[in-house]
Amino acid sequence: MTRLVPPGAEVGFIEVDGGRVRALTAGEPTAPPIVLIHGGGTDNAAISWYRLIEPLGRTHRVIAVDLPGFGGTTGIPPVGGPWEQADLVARTMAAIGVEGAVVFGVSMGGDVALRLALRHPGVVDGLVLIAPGGLVPILRDRFAHGTAWLTTRLPERLLVALGGFTGRFTRPLVRAVVHDIATLPEPVVEEFAREAIAPGASLAFVRYNLATIGRRTMLNYAMDEVASITAPTLFFHGEKDPMVPIDGSRRAAALMPDARVVSVPECGHWAQLEAHDRFLSEVIRFLDGIRR
């Protein structure tokens, strides 16, 4: 399968847990490191971070990883919830000698980044969280949450097959996530379409949902824990996000000792892609304020 490589990125592999984690990298090894964690569904590092690797690579060492079950990572079974994924990211960082980094995460990846900061605080110098998961107690309302939980009770093979079927309707799926699909680079939409119909593409996200959606509440709800995160944190959230309510980001930022929220009007769930110029300017300002 031909995979998208973002401008300015080089493709490499990191030996972890008996498998190979695909990493898209840029910048000099001596520069302050940034670790990028993509979202769920049929996302991968090239999709989420298509517009970011090249500009950040001019001043930082950038490492964008594909989590197990996503993109080009092979030989490692999908690990499930954000806790296990965070531990995998920590092992990946250790494998390449990254002792500390500013960690970016979008959606599910934001959930993973939060867990990394909670479980491995010493490796997180800062957080940039785009519409992060883990900050809502239920999915939208009781009915929607109950329906989602019942769905997770279906056999895994059936859920993966359903994911493959719905993945054939790429543009309607993308339009349901973003506010304006015209803001996305066409290579990103094309890569999303390829990932969506790849065999077993949705397995990792199926397992993430199984691990995080409880019968009545979200099992990954982290609001009671975020106050302990002392790393400087930037939340970036589209005001028209149909997937993750912005209220969670606002509440979390108010509880954390060094956090702020940037809310973006006329912007959906993939805010780092939809509002790239604003995102990059806010990120550069944020990074300038961090000193290791």
C-alpha cells in the first residue's frame, strides 16, 4: 500500500515490543523534540500532521508516530485504551533516546497524551491538545451513550467489518467531522480514503472504544486527574466540533495550573488542519514560552 508522506518528513521505523513503529520525522536530532500523536478512526500520523511536520521541523526535532493498528506500524497488536497507548508511546520515546518532549495529541491522541502526562510526567515538557478525548463523562446524552455502549458489545469481527463498509463513504464521513471539507488538503482526504478501506483498518479504534465506553459513563474520564498535570498546556478546539464538545477543554484548562484554551470559530474537529495558520501561530507562541 502506498502511504502518504507529508512535506518535509522522512519515514523511519522504531523497534518496540517486537514490532516496528512507523515514525515520520523532521529536524535535527539536537533540536528540542516534539512528539505528535494522531487521532482515532482510520487516522494516522500523515493525516493528522500533514501540515505541521515541515514548519515545526525547521526549529525542532519532530517525531510523529503511528500507534499500533494504525498507518504503517506493524508487528504490535492494537493495545486498546489510552493508558496502554500512552505506555507504548513512552517506550517508543525511550527506544530512540527522547527523555522529554512537547507532546501533541488530537482527539483520541489527545486522550493518549493526557495519559502520558499523568503516567509518565517526567517525559512531558508540555502538551498541545486538539479536541482531546477523555474529558467528557458521557457521549453527548444518555441515549447516544447507551447506544454506543451496546454497539461495543457486538462481536469484534462484526464491528471491524462494519467499519470497513462505512469506510467506503469517505467524503460524507469527513464532512461529518469537519466544518468545511474545502479547508483540508486533498492528499489528506485521499489518504483517509485509503486507510478506511484497508483490511482490518478499524480494529484499533474498535478496541479503544471497547476500553473507554462504559455502560453508563466514559471509563477514560480524566477530569478528576488533570489538576495534577503541571506541564504547560495549550488546548486548541474548534467551536463547531461535532465530535468532542469544547466544554471539556475549557473545564480542564481551568483546573490545570498552567493551561489555556484557544477556541476557533467556524472550525470543526480537525482544527489543526482546518485552521492551520492560526494553529501554527499559537503553537509557535506556546513553544517559545517553554524552556526545558
